[in-house]
Amino acid sequence: MGSHSHSDRRWFLKRGALVSFMMGAVRSLRGQTPTREKLLKDDLAYGQPSPFDNTIRKTLGQATAVTDTALTTPLQDLDGIITPSGLHFLMDHVKGWPDIDPKEHRLLIHGMVDRPLTYTMDELKRLPSVSRIYFLECNANNRPLRGANGESVQFVHGRTSCSEWTGVLLSVLLNECGVQKEASWIVAEGSDANKYTMSIPLAKAMDDILVAYAQNGEPVRPQQGYPLRLVVPGWEAIRSVKWLSRIKVVDQPYMAWHESGNNADTIPNGKGLWYRFELGPNSVITRPSGGQRLPGRGFYEITGLAWTGGGAVTKVEVSVDGGRSYKVAELQQPVHRYAHTRFRFPWTWNGEEAVLQSRCTDERAEVQPTLAEAAKNLGVSPDYFYQADHFNGIQPWKVSGDGSVQNALFL
Amino acid sequence: MRYSCSVLAALITVAACVAASAQGRTYQLGSAPGEEEIKARDIAISPDGKELPPGSGTAKEGAAIFAQKCAACHGANGNGGGVTRGIVPLGNAKPVKIAFSLVPYATTVWDFINRAMPQSKPGSLTADEVYAATAYVLYRNDIIKETDVLDAKCLPMVKMPNRDNFIPTQPGWKPGEKRPFGYYP
């Protein structure tokens, strides 16, 4: 009985924190409160995680509360390569998400095309579809802040997630419209309050960009762009426009607000770094990771994720001595291009201090740099990366003699 | 016989026309949008400003609009405060990670005000109001004068302070190419 009410309480707290935050407006409009009975019915209609499980997203920089719409994926609690849709990271650039009736939703494609076309959702779903496993990563992920922000892998690296996306290749739609030969870019627009806009080179659009209506087998979640979003594999996730409603084919980048002032980084000589598109080779050990504590010496499987904008991850190496020596980790098969790649590495902890880190190599033989190497290449001091929006450096976790694990990037 | 030949020729011609008009359009799904629909939705403004609508405004006019529709979030003098963002500085010439100092074109400012402002009612400003509000923002950042008139012709000619300060991460690199070790970012 005690155990039952305890679990119910945890259940309620967990659901309360998330559901009332996410759905509060909707529920209060309907005049309903999330009673336990209602939740149990929800559990039958759509199965929920165990009440003993507390795998949840967290607001960036906040240890407990989920109070803002900058939400991080709990990488340390997940296995395999697929991120459950409800745990997909969320960086809200437009203050909330629209409530779109798919029957009313239209995708307009126009500009430098022979035939402008408007598609309904039903028409899009009749077209040839593909399903592909792709990661998305915010270009501000892996911002190695000190303090509470930098304690856990969730806060440092939790702005990347990986899903199976289903939809129509954008090239199919563009071919239907007949792209004119002078065209070189597209401008994609969402139907949120800001009509979020991004410019993307036409070559990428004709290559592998997906117009997705499904994520992990079900309709794309509202926070992720329901009913339609772009998925631009391997590129900064800011290009994967949510609530997609318009594509204009053009002959130059438009430099809309969210892709210019809001995204460029600066370096010490005053120059702005523009248009970095492809994400670099990256990896991180998710277990053991910052904030965890090993209960004692003995065997532990080290595991983590690797990903790259260069295509497929070909090698992940793990070091348990802070980078002095590396050994090759096992990659979960099959490895998908532009997808999270799970690696696993057997390790026996002898109880002494150890620094665990991983290094990714991709199909183009690009290698993940250390912090010092990244700083040297850019001509900046390492602390530049406290705030920089693009960083793919190697992440060291220090295991102390008492088993506690902490972020050792700047130690 | 001659008659059937000409019918055949006509049929071939018709078939050829159909094939030509359907070239590249494999699935025959989707419908052709009307000119009006495209015009109403085509709000993205390119750096050359060719999509800018008629209308005009000055910073002086913009100040009144700012006080009425923008100050609640951006602060009375445009310096922001709380969780809101100010409009100053927008065009700082020394971009040491100052938010929004990296906006390359004045058209970017016009476009965003037009599509997203005010946050309580995005897209509700008239073209004149957007020109005036843009002029006010640029004036407050010392980019134009208070009396400068912005319109479809003048706005694209306004040079933002950081216009020439952008570099690719690695000059000459193209998407898909391998980069030297560590050249990301």
C-alpha cells in the first residue's frame, strides 16, 4: 500500500511537472485537471513509462525544475540509438508551438520553379516515402559551461537526439515543381508565430533533405513540428524548420533573423563566423558521466554516443587515462549515416582516479579534436568555448577515488 | 485515309503537348496555387529587397510606433530588461558576442519586424509601420539619421556595420568536403 501510494505520488509529481507545464494551457481551457483517474485512462490509450522511472527532459541549467522550453535529452538514462519522441530535445526559438489542424495545413512551393504547387497533408502522404534514422543537434550543444550547467551529460550534450523520420524527400517535391536552372538556394518557412525562416543551399535540398510527417513511427510531435517539418541530416538543427508550410526557391541566401544575428559566432579579431551547416565529428560517454557515482570498484561497461555531420561514424576510441592512450570501442550495428552511433567498451575500475573520454572518427576521416586542439585551430584561448555556439571537442569525465564522476574539461 | 492521318497527327500533337506540360511532374498530386495566395504568403525579403512592398517611414515616426507597440517588451528606450531583448546594440561594429550585432542586412531587420513583431500580434503592422519601426531601430543604433526616409529603394542600400565582417569557417570549404583536422567549428 505504502509502496503503491509512493509510486502514485512519484507518478503524479513527474506527470505534474511535465504535463501541467506542457499541456497546462490546453487542460485549463477544457476545464480539466489531471486527476489520477484521468491519467490511468491515458495510460491505457497511450502507454506511459513506469512510475519508478524518472527519465525526463530538464531545463537547461536547472537541476530539478522543468520550467522553460529549452529542454535537454537525458542521454545518461537512454540506451541504443533512438531517442523517444517525448524526450527529444527542444530549443524553442519562437516561444511556444502552434496548434495546427493537419486538415487545414498546406505546403506551398514556389519561386524559381516552372509550376508552383500546394500540397495537403493527405497528398504528401500519397507520395513515395522514405524512413531514415537521423540525429538532430542544436549548434549550441556541447557548450561546456562551468558550474551547474556543466555537471551532467544531459546539460552539456543533451541538445542532440536521434529519431527515425518518415516523409517525402524534398527533391521529389522540387522535381514535381520543376526547379529552374538559375536557382541555387531555398528559403524554408514555418507556420509558427514568428514564421521561422531559414536559407538552405539547393544542392542539399536536392540531395537528402526530408519533409517529415512521422517521427519514430507516429506523427511528428507538436513540439517537433507537427504536422510537417524539414529534417536536414547532419546539419545544424536550426535548419530543420518545424511546422513547415512554405518553400521558396531562390538564387541567394536571405539571411533571415534566426540564421544571422541569432546564430553567428564571433572570434577575437571581430569577424563573424557564418554558415557552418555541417556538424563536426562528435562523441560523448554517457555512462559513467558527470554527476554519477560508481558504487565501488569492479566491472562497468562504458557506453556513449557518437555522431557526425560528415556521414557515418567509422571509429570511436575510448581512453581511460585522460587521452594518453586509446582503444577502439565496439560500435552498435548497423551504423546509420547521420545517425547517433552507440559505442560500448568494457572497463574494470581499480578504484583509482581515472579520466574517461571518447574520440570519434567519421567516414571522411575527420577526427574529433581535444579542447586544446580546437582552440589552437581557431586561434582562441580554450575559455572561448565557455560561450561559443559551435564546439565538438572531446569530453573528459574524471572518476575520483570515491567513485564520483565530474566534468573535467576545464580541470 | 487523309482524314485519319490528320486525326492521328493531331492526336500525336496533343499527346506531345501533354507530355511536355507534365515533364518532371510524375505524380500529378498537389494543386496550382493562385497568384493571390502566393503574393499573400510571399513575405521573405532578400538582401536586394526586391520583395519589399510600397510604403515608407522615418525614425521619428517609428519612435511613436515603438512607444505604442514595442516598448512593453523592449523597454521604453529600447534597452530591454528582464527577459526581453533590447534593440540596442543591433549594429555594434565590434562584435564580441553581442547578441544581434551580426545582422548583415537592413532587410533582415525589416523582414523580422514584419513577420514576427509585435510578439502579441505578429504580422499586424502595416508596411509603413514596419518601415518606420525599422528606421527607429537603425537610428537608435547610429546606423541612419533620425530623418532618413526608408522605403523599398533605400532600405537595401543601408549598410550594416558588420556587413563585411563575415568569414566562412574555413575559406573555400564547400559542404560535403573534408576539412583539415579540428576545423569544426
